[in-house]
Amino acid sequence: MKKYDYLIVGAGLYGAVFANEAKKAGKSCLVIEKRDHIAGNIYTYEWEGINVHQYGAHIFHTNNKDVWDYVNQFAVFNRYTNSPVANYNGEIYNLPFNMNTFNKMWGVITPAQAAEKIEQQRKEAGITEPKNLEEQAISLVGTDIYEKLIKGYTAKQWGRDCRDLPSFIIKRLPVRFTYDNNYFNALYQGIPVGGYTKLVENMLEGTEVQLNTDYLAEKEKFDALAEKVIYTGPVDAYFGYKLGTLQYRSVRFETELLDMENYQGNAVVNYTDYETPYTRIIEHKHFEFGTQPKTVISREYSAEWHQGDEPYYPVNNDQNNALYAQYKSLADKEENVIFGGRLGEYKYYDMDKVIEVALEVARAELS
């Protein structure tokens, strides 16, 4: 008999959900985490009474009532609604693209006028079937908005010209012909009061957790402890990168405490001109309607990813997807290992989707 039923590699959302479900099913789990904290990329810490999102802004949003009910077992959520703004050389525009954006850009008042302006610019650009991100963006919102609010921001975010990026990246871009600044338009939305770390801590209550522990460095030792492994680390790292390395985009943050009450008046401001080196500034206190006398801001810089850096966004182009398919084939042959989450499945997940999938996998496994 092994000591644990499950070894869970990674103390992020996927691992925490599985651990919680396993505990309810009477199973024993050991959660190990390479970092010095739980909660993965949704980790928050307190600074001058402000909950700081160490790895960038995370706004919980979902249309799935089961997921919403699930997370509300572990935290009280506030009423925060994501309404970012864009700063283009000092001009401020509402996001997502909506009638407020169109009015500021063109002076149009009605949805019909806005749609007509976009159609006119699409025709002038000669786009019929968009072949890249630039053409897709112009066909959705016109040339003016593309030039000011998409082109520079996207080039910084991906480190590539928009003409060299596939059109699918921007196909789900929110475009609304209403005066509505709610970015997600989700039925349920908010931030856990007290931060995300407390949420995950509550999920992991009663489960043994070891931090600063590298599973792959002592894989045989850890595998011997449990009947089954739930692995949420990078799938290519699990196999020693033997087929090649999957690509990601990474992010670098400059975070500072400012001796002022309010720096920018909004939680998220995107800097869409190419000349500003960062993609956005996050002012953390606004996520929880803070009234502290000081404020904490983070400048966010998109960066090329190199092995050893923190992986953020999978680069799901044809080349990487083909390589992942080969790793997935290997993963499917691994007995007693379940690969899950953003890194284990090489897939960008919103938080609610991570929880939804982890619940499905856990319930199927534990039933």
C-alpha cells in the first residue's frame, strides 16, 4: 500500500479543485508545489492592506452557475466588473469596443452609424477573407480603431507584427453596438474578498501541501508515494523536452508602492501605442474598491519566453499544436497519470474553465 491515493503536482486552481474533491471522497492526497506559495498564477499577497495580484490581473467571470456556486463555498466575491480603458498617446477610450469607443473615435451616435463607418473602412482596406490578425481586426472594427487600439498593443503582447499573427487570435474580440463597458458580459463576475490566495487556501484545507518541492527533480521518489499522479506542470518538461520545447509568451512585472491614494482611477489601463514599452498598468486597490491612503501599481511587459522563465500564454500556432499533439500521445500512454490545466494541456484557460474541467475530471475519477 502506498502512503497516498493521489500525488497532486501543482497547487494552482486545477490541483486545488482536485484535492478538495478527493478529500470529500475520503481519499488521501499530497500536494507538492515548485514555488514558495500556493495558488499558482492567481496568487495574491497583501501590501499596505492592498491585495496585490503578483502575476497580473485576474477577474473571475463565468456563465456557469455550478462553477459560481462551487467557488462561493470558499470565498465571498465582491461586485467588481471589468471595465478597462485604453490609453493611446494620452487619448482615453473605453474597452471593450462599444458605442462609447465609436463615439470618441468618430463622433457617431447610433449603432447604425458605427456599423456603417466600420463597413466603409473594411471596404476601403479591400478585405474579403481575413488572412491574418490585421485583416481580421480591420474587418471587425475598422482601420482607425485597429491603428490606435490594436496594432501597437498586439505587437507588444506577441512580439510579432499583426500581419504575422493568425486571424483566430482576435476572432472572439468583444465588439458591442451598445453603450456597455462591461468587458466580459458574464452572468457572474467579481473578485474574492481578501484575495485569491485565501480562496485556494480554503480549497486545500485539510490536505497536506509541500512548497518549494520540484517533482521532476525527484520523480521516482514521489511516484512511489501515491497510487496516482495529477500533473499540472508543463507537459513537455514531464517528458524531458525529448520531442522539442513548446513555446509560450511570458510577462514581466514592475510593481511599486506609491504614496498617493489614486494613481490612474481604474484597475486596468492598456497602453496601446507601440512606443510605450509596457502593455498595461494595473492599480490593484481598485479590484476591491480600496480606500487605503497609498496605492500599488504594476507595469506589465510582454516578453519572449525562454526555458526557465514563467510560462504564461501558450503560442497555439500550427507548429506548437502539432508538437503538443505528439506529447499528448505520450501522455495518454502514461499509466496512473492525469495531465491537467493550462500547462499540462498546453491550452489557455480562463479560471472558470479550469475549475469546470477539474471538477469533471475529479468526479469521473472518483466516482
